Amino acid sequence: MDPIPIEPGQRYLTRINPKRIPHIFTDVLIIGGGIAGSRAALEIDPRLETIIVNKGKVTQSNSAYAQGGIAGVLDPLDNVTNHIEDTLAAGKDLCDRSLVEHVCHEAPQHIRELIEIGADFDTRDGKIALTKEGGHSHRRVAHALGDATGKEIMRALISAVHSRPSVQTWTKTPTIDLVTEEGKCRGAIIWNRYHGKTLIWAKQVILATGGAGCLFRESTNPPLATGDGHALAFRAGALLQDMEFMQFHPTVLYIAGGARYLVSEAVRGEGAYLRDCNGVRFMSEYHADLELAHRDIVSRAITDRMQKTDHSCVYLDLTHLKKSLIQERFPNINHVCASFGLDLSKDQIPVRPGAHYMIGGVKTDLQARTSVPHLWAAGEVTSTGLHGSNRLASNSLLEGLIFGAAAGKGASEAALNQPDQYSASLLSDWESEKGSDEDLNSKDLRNSLASLMWRDVGITRSAGTLQNAKDKVDFWSRYVVNREFKNLSGWELQNMLLVSQLMISSAIERKESRGVHYRSDFPQTDPAFQKHISVISTH
């Protein structure tokens, strides 16, 4: 199927006068310092200069917030074939089988490498403790700090990166755009809090910017997850695919006035029940796997139950579990709930679904190459073919590790073979004046966009809701795209509008229900749509 051509608006979000701004030169530029970006940095040859730019602090990323764990066959009663088949089953016939096989075979070694650099996983009887999550046939999810696996993995990775003298890490440094010349990526325009707009010229660029959960009102993601990498790559001419597939996590803490907090799938893996407001354990009415059915099934079941009971949430019941188990396995969830007066040994947790993981993204191959020369990508910003139409729980940290390493290795080898000569046609100013952002309330528009996407492009979609969303987003985009913003919130808004357009257009095209993409007007899976939907810029 040919890619859907979409007009991205302006090629660059900001005017650049290259004679008036600083220029930085490096061998490899890594945009994003989560699990994929940090792992990539460790593969860069120390003879090369590497810069990692982070939009926020080093510790702020979806990777650091990951709770459940990382999947890999570490139990002698399990085998790699089981992991492969579980991943393929979750992906609903859209996974790349050879890539899935590669990732599942590589998983144990990459987990062992994390241990070698200092990651401290939870143990039981001297062995790595394993839990079971939805869609897994065996216990194969390694975890750390009970329910703060991402935090521990990132601590170890960040420490290892900081030990490399050849790697610089810049924080609070958002990337505005990738720079291309003759179709090749040559670096990026970034915002430096000391110097303002800055051009970083690089031999090779690795994109590891994470996800786009903040497109939706209800989300488990930190505020930084605004789809920037997807938008950067699209404007630079990269091929994106599967943009209709946003995974919604079934259980997000839902308390008025409180931040939305992910309640790990491992809670259900350890035996928690889902009950409606009447106390009925309802999952048996929706799937034989009960609370451990795939995430798309559980999310839709919860949504349906909320509608049938006319209630704003459902409840996770742990009261039948041992109090010692709750305290040992879920110390962070226990602490957050206690701050709202909930005792998990006595009280149930109010939960509802929220946007969690962006399955679609920049199309990459097994070596993490994108369709744009000199540009590599890894992690949640990509579409590798591992997840298909529905990600198997705890495969995401694994994907970030394996493809982060691949991107780092590939970029390193390529940069070593390039001479230290930087030449490019300097970017020119915009040909015409653009509107000011002074009369635009970007915060209000961002909130309106998130509400619209949650309502019309959320867990259940239809031709009518998708067209309504398209009309509104197109309208907003027309008067936002021609403005020049001078701050991060404005650039994020422009990126969010663009990524919303890509998601909506892809969802309209997929006239079936598959995995996380559910259309009430096409509720069945259609073999004719056992294919990827791609989008490409018309620039």
C-alpha cells in the first residue's frame, strides 16, 4: 500500500539566520536520553564525540516511569519460542516475525548486560524474580525496586553514560527540527537556554525521543511526551507507519484532583481482581483470560463496564492478597495510594484506561535505520514491527535496549568512516513573515486537542468521530502552523497537532478493528487490512 501523502505545513518551525547563531559540531547526536538513547550512547566508539540532548532532565522519560518490568526468557521452564508466540499473538498478525524472533532471542543477553553495568533486579532465592503479565504464557518479566523497574534501569544506564568522557549530556535542551540537505540528515536545530537557537552539525543522528501519550486527556505519560520525535522525523521526510495504533493501559489511578498514575499490569499478574462499582468481578464476561487478557481487550471491557454502570471508573481489588506481598512488590503504588488515604489491604483502587504507549512511529529496519540517510531511530518513537497492532506487556523496555544498541553501533561505524569535514548549504530565513504567537492561548488549545483526541480518537472510534476530529484538527492547524513560536509550549503544540493529523488519517484509512485500533463501525478484523498503513510528507 502506498504511503498516505500529508502536508506538514512549514518545513522548519522557526526562522534561522545561520550567521547569527552558534554552531556546534559533533560526530553523533542523540536526541533523547531514555533507555534507547542512553543504550545507544554506550555503543558509540569512545574516539567519537557524542552529544545527548534531553528536552527535560536526565531522569525524565517514559523509560524512567516504567513500572512492570522487562521481558525475557530467564526461567528454565520457559523457552524463547513461547516468548515469540506470545508476542505474535498480541500483535494480531501485523508483527514482523523475523524481527520478533531476533528480539526474543536477544532478550536474555541484554538483561544480563544491564546487570553487568549495575542494574539491581529483584531476586528470589538467589535468582532474578519473575512475574507474569497480560498476554504472557509464563513468568518472564524481570522487575526492580518492586514496581519501579524503569527507574532502576535508567539509574544504571545514566551512571554508565556519565562515566564516558566522550559523551556530553545536555538537559533542558529541546530539539526544534532536524536539519536535512539533499535528503540527508545533517544535524538539528536545538534551543539552548543560554544561547537560544543553536545549530548542531553531526555526521550521524539518532532519534530516541519517546512517545506521544499527551495527545490524549487521560494518559500515563509525563508532560514531555508530546510526539516531538514523530513530528521532527516527518517534517524531515522520514516514512512513518502504524500511526493509528496507540495502546491504552487499562488501569490508571483515577482520583479527582490527583495526577494520573499508572497501576502496573503486574498488580493483576500477582492476582488482583477487577470489579465494577457494584462489586461484580466482570472480566469473565469479556474474555477467558480474565484480568490477564491483552490490554486492548481489558481496556475496552473497562470502558464498556463504566458505560453500563454509569460510573466514572472500575476498581482493582487486592484485598485478598497478602499484605506482605503488596508491600514487597508494589511499594510505589502503595505509597501513592496511601497519600490519598487508600489502604490496599482494605480498600480498592479506582482505575480507568489511559493512553500509554505509542506503537506507531518512524519506520526502521533491524539495524535501526530510517528511510532518511544518516538518521537512525530507536525506542517508542519508532515502528519496528515488533509490536504489530498491540504491544505485549514489558516488551517496550526490551525494544528500547536492543534497538538503542543497534542504532548506536550503526551510527558509530558510519561516523568512524566519515572524515572530520562539515559542509552544508546554510539554512535561509523564511521567505515571508509569519504570524505572531502573542494572541494565541496555546495552553487552552492544547487542552482542547487532548480532550478531542480522547473523545473521538480514543479507545473506540468510528468514521463519524474520526471525521469530526480531522475537521477540528485541520482547522486548528491552519491558523497555528503559520505562526512563529518562541517557546517550548508553542513548538510542542505544533508537533502535537501534526502528529494528531497523522494518527487520525491513518485511523480513517484502517477500516477494521485490529489490536488497539477499535472501530465500532467496523468491529471485525479484516484480512484485507493485514498490512501496514504509512504516511509521508508532501515536502
